[in-house]
Amino acid sequence: MVRSRKLIGALALTGAAALTLAGCATGGGGTATEDPSAGPAEPGGDLSLKIATALPVTGSLAFLGPPEIQGVNYAQSLINEYTEETGLELDVVHGDSGDLDNKKYESEIPRLLSEDPAAIIGAASSGVSLQFIDQVVGAGVIQFSPANTSDAFTTYDDNGLYFRTAPSDVLQGEVHGNFLGELGHQTLGLIVLNDAYGTGLAKYITEAFEGAGGEVVASETFNPGDTSFDSQIAAVLAEDPDAITVISFDEAKTILPSLIEKGFDAENLFLVDGNMAAYDKDFPAGLLEGAKGTYPGPTPDQVQEFVDGLNAFVEESGTEALSDYTYAPESFDAVNLIALASLAAQSTEPADIAEKLVEVSGGSGEGEKCTSFADCADIILGGGVADYDGASSPVTFDEVGDPTEGMINIYEYGADNKYVPYEG
């Protein structure tokens, strides 16, 4: 099966980039099916929808847990405000995906599946998701990640039950590699986490950078759970690259200071979504000033209304304020899409929901645009087809559950070791 899709990335530097992909899919997310005899959905009075989360509370991606979990909770609160009108009430059971080192998912996924959810939101890490996707979809449950970016999922045999709101690493790699070239860098060193996420993103960064005329002079990998990176750092620095990209998770807290302490200029350091974080509490002031990076999703300014609403929700709930919002919009959108698909199907069965996910995302090409659960629900209950445009992007799933539209933004670190949109 040959297909094509367009991914649209917003670049702070150049405005926009488009990437057209073609490939053969051997499996993948659900394809919307239409029943021409079906009438309009009506409030059933009892759509008790349960989902679970397997997001990182512990491990090397734990810094992503709070925004993702609160994105889920915020969506749940807005959906349940509308229960009287829709008949749909959402229950969420939270779990910890951990990482490839602590393997929390080994005990958490069976526990979550025992709760009989229609869907599990997670994991954040592609490598972790690949450890339990067979277990989840084999149980007939939807797996929906807000942050998986590995291209492995595009052709994965997932029984039509895997979806994601983050665009694949094909796009981030293209943007990242070309950005390095636009800055005038000629040689690049890579320090790469040896898992599906790290090696996949490194591949696409390399292709784009070399396509722009640059040369990758060193590419050193480390394994999940490693705590010493001296050999990788030494090997990369020995090749004297004029830029270094670190593809990691929390390991960046060790790798980045070590590179700078050994004389590498922070202005020539580049990060990616796995390690783009606020480091104001971790590093001395000014350590990362001038470093840059990329990650999928809109900037806070692009989703200010969402951020304001999320912050108000977090404050009202009495939980700790968020320090960043990475993948919070994608998590919020994942929950809204599942709930809207359940409403459109008038069912809480995973297979029924999966059949409607492409449709409510706009993938059928027949929907009416809407930007909130409430507005989309009104369209569905009025007999129409809703096309949800989310906080993270318009989403718009293709036939394998990949978003066909997404944003990759470029950021720069200031003296406070926090990042802001890159202005050139």
C-alpha cells in the first residue's frame, strides 16, 4: 500500500517547512469506517468511559510527567463538565511508565489493563512504548501516545489500535539538521541514546545535515541506565566538530555540563525534545546560554489560551505549578480525541473508538472544524461529523494513526538556563 502525507513544521527561524513522505504500511492505527445508514448520535445517558495513563513519573523522562499528566487531567475536567449534555463521563486511572532502566512498565501495564480501560495514554518514550505495545493492543486496548516520535510506529502491526499526537522523528530530524546547516555549521558530532527514539532521530538529523552539505564526523551511543559518558564525550571532542547534538533524556544533566567544562562552547550545543527542559535549578547561571534545540509542538505563545487554562486548573487543584509545558497540549488532545471518538461511536469499546478516531481528527475530510470538546460534541450530537483541531496542532490522522500536521519549534537558552523561541 503506497500512501503519502504532508507534515508541516513551524520553524522560528524560517517560518515553515513542508515534508512529503511516501511508504508502505504493513500495519498501524485505525482507519475510520463509515456506515451510511447510521443516524445521528444521541446522548446515551451512560457512556462510562475509562482510560489509563502510563506516563513517566519516575526515570529519565520524569520531567515530562507533570505537563503530560496535567494535560490529561485538564481535558478530563472539561469533558466531565459537559456530561449532562453528552451522557459521557470520563474516569482516568494513572500509572507510571518509568523508563528502560527501572522498567516500571513491567508491573504497571498489567495493573492498568486489569482496570479494563478503553485506552492507555503513553508512554512518552518511544523505546518504552515498544516494550508494551504488543501487550496493550493484544488485549484489544488502544495505545495513544502524546510523545512517541519514532518512525517504527508508522508501520507497526498494531491491530489498528495505536495512535499518537506527536509527529514522527522524520520531521524533527529534517528541521534540526537543516537548522544546523542554515547556521553555517560544517561538522557535527552526535551523542545518542541507543534506543528506538535516539537512533531513529539521529538517522534523520544525519540525513538532513549531510543533505545540507555538512558532515557528521562522530556519532557515539550510550545505553539506557548509563551514568558515565566520558568515553562518548572524549570520542566526539577528538573529532573537533563545530556543533554537537545531544540526543538523550535526563542524561543531559551530566553530558551537557561535561562538554562545556571541557571547553566546548554552549552556543554550538544542540538539544532535542527528549532533553529540552528548564535547567535553572540544575546548572549554574549562564551555563547553557546560547545553546539551542528543537521539539515538536507549539510554543506557549502559540497556545497561550490553553496554557492559561491549564495553569488555572493546576492552581485550583492544589498541585505543584508547572515549570514547562512540553507535550501537555498533545496529552490534552489525545484525551479529547478519544472522548469524541467514543461519543461519535456511542460506545466505550476500544475497537469502536478506534474506528472513529481518524474521523473526529479530520482524517475523513468531511468534518466541521471545532476546537474544544464541547463544540465538537455539539456537532456530533447534532448529527454532523466533527473535525477536532487541537491545542497541539490540527492533528488529522492518516490511515495508520500518524498525525499529518505538526509543528517543530526552535528554541534558545538564556542566562537563566531556560529556553525561549529562537529569534535568529
